Amino acid sequence: SRTPVTITITGAGGQIGYATMFRIASGAMLGQDQPVRLRLLEIPQGMRGAEGAALELTDCAFPLLEGVELSDDPAVGFEGANIAMLIGSRPRTAGMERGDLLAANGAIFGPQGRAIGERAADDVRVIVVGNPANTNALIAQQHAPDLPAERFTALTRLDHNRAVGLLAAEVGASVKGVDGITIWGNHSATQYPDLSHAVVAAQPALDAVDREWARGAYIDRVAKRGAEIIEVRGGSSVASAANAAIDHVRDWVLGTGDRRTSAAVVSRGEYGVPEGLISSFPVRSSGGDWKIVEGLEVDEFSRGRIDASVAELVAERDAVRELGLI
Ligand code: NAX
């Protein structure tokens, strides 16, 4: 039988952590023939929640689950990790300045990145979900200089899946017939969901929908979907966020085939995005590596939207540099 894969989940006592671990243990992420070991990493205040979830994991008697360990010490939690899902963070709360937010997250993602660099398995793959996700991923990556930078990614798959779902609904088509959407830039309100190269129901998306909608209301709806969920549901996106994180890791490890998706990965200068930034791009995965899809035509409208979101990432990077966090 196959060697178990070790998966570390931070923020395991929180909502998204809870919604993620049962699906991983059931085989939804790495497949029905792949045993898994879970490491649940929390801070002391979150340990009871993680302990409770671990009791429920026992009660599911998942055949693929080879073990569950809990810790509030990153050096223990990342030991031997093949996959690290960094969900716990310090999100922005009312009245918080950007500098405070970045400093609080630097104190989390710096030490976690260092622990990953020192303790995790050589093949470790990291996905950051906790916001501000792109910049938190950059901070972690900068603290693990011995690992290839490409192993650090951030989640924009939720934005991507939202963009797919909303396009399919607009056309009255199946999501199976949607491909070629790109989320560009930052996982924030400046993100750019781009239909320029998308297809839906076997035709170019921009022919299937009103162009003004595609480049106006649609972009706003995708970018503000998180706020819409909070307003309607009375709470933030949880199951859909967990689902997107699982999709990201599954596609990274098992491959996308010919289909395209979106992920925030390290730039080598593609599409004019400054080298080293962790920015969302059109991607495919094969052989366990994300590859940015190059050569897509970028028109003037798209150029402006991409540049605006990338400028925000540059400002976040400069701010964490000034704070001495990277
Ligand atoms: P919760 O507040 O329910 O859970 C967060 C958990 O993280 C808590 O149990 C907390 O104790 C733990 N934690 C905090 N610091 C930690 C540390 N240093 N080490 C380990 N654990 C730590 O939040 P939840 O709803 O689960 O959301 C988690 C994060 O996902 C938030 O930052 C949120 O903003 C972010 N999101 C990111 C999305 C994305 O698409 N990239 C979408 C969904 C979500 O908004």
C-alpha cells in the first residue's frame, strides 16, 4: 500500500479548517487510494476546537486516515509535512490599519515559513488561505530560502470558482462547459476576473454574454462575492473556501490536464508582473508543478485591471519590507 502523505492544516480549530479536514480524510483531495496523516496546528486559544474536530475525525472511521496529531508549536506541526495548508491568520478587523494587519500576519507567517523550511519534507507544497493571502505567502516564502519559491502559493481558486459559477448561471449553461477564465492579481477587491479567453457552452464567453456586463457588473460581483455571502448568510464563506483549497491542492498534485485554472504563484516576470511577487495567473499543472499559461493576448482594458491589482501587491510587499517582515 502507498506511503501516507502528511498534511498540516493551520487554523484547524476554525471554520475553514473544520470544513477542510473531513473531506481530505475521506479522499476528496488526493484520491481514494492515497492514505493521509493530518497535523492540526493551532494557537493555544484554538486548541480545544481542533481537539474536538480530531474526536469527530475518529468518529468518522475514515479508512484512508492513518493518524491525527495536534500541536500549537509550528516546529512540531510542520515536521515532515508534504502539504501545508495555512488557513489560520489575523484577518482585518474594524479600525485596523494596514500596517497593523501586515505586522500581525508577519508575526504568524514569518515563523511558520521558517518552520516549514527547517522541518517540512523536501517536496513540501504550501497553500496560503489566510488573508491577506498573497502577501502572507510571500512572507512565508521569504523565510524559507532553501526551498524553491514555486512551492509557495496562495488561494485564488475560490475567486476562480465563483467566476465560473456566475458565468455559467448567466448563460444558463453547465459549469462543465466553462474553461479559460483567469483571475489576475491579488485576492482582494482589486482582483480581475477576465473572460477575454473564456469559453462557455462551446462559444467565446464574450459572444455569449453582454460585453458591458462582462467588464462591469460581473467583475464587481465576483470580487465582492465574499461580502455578498456575509450579507445573505450572516457569516463568511466557509464550505466554498474549503472546497477551493482542496481543488487547488488536488490540481497541483494530480494535474489539470488541458483545462486552465487560476492560482497565485510566484512571478518570473510573466505578463509584466514584477519578479518574486505571488500573484494570480492563468495556470495549468502537470508533473506536480504549476505552470503559468503564457502568450495570452492582453488588451488595453485587461492591462489596466491587471496593473491596478499588481500595484496593490507591490504596495503590500513594500509595506512588509519597510516593517522588516521580509
Ligand atoms: P476562523 O477565525 O474561524 O479560524 C481561524 C483559526 O486560525 C482560529 O481557530 C485561530 O485560532 C487560528 N489561528 C490564528 N493564528 C494562528 C496561528 N498563528 N497558527 C495556527 N492557527 C492560528 O476563520 P476562518 O473562517 O476559518 O478563515 C480563515 C482565514 O481564511 C481568514 O484569514 C479569512 O480571511 C481567510 N479566507 C480566505 C479566502 C481566500 O479565498 N483566500 C476566502 C475565505 C476566507 O475569507
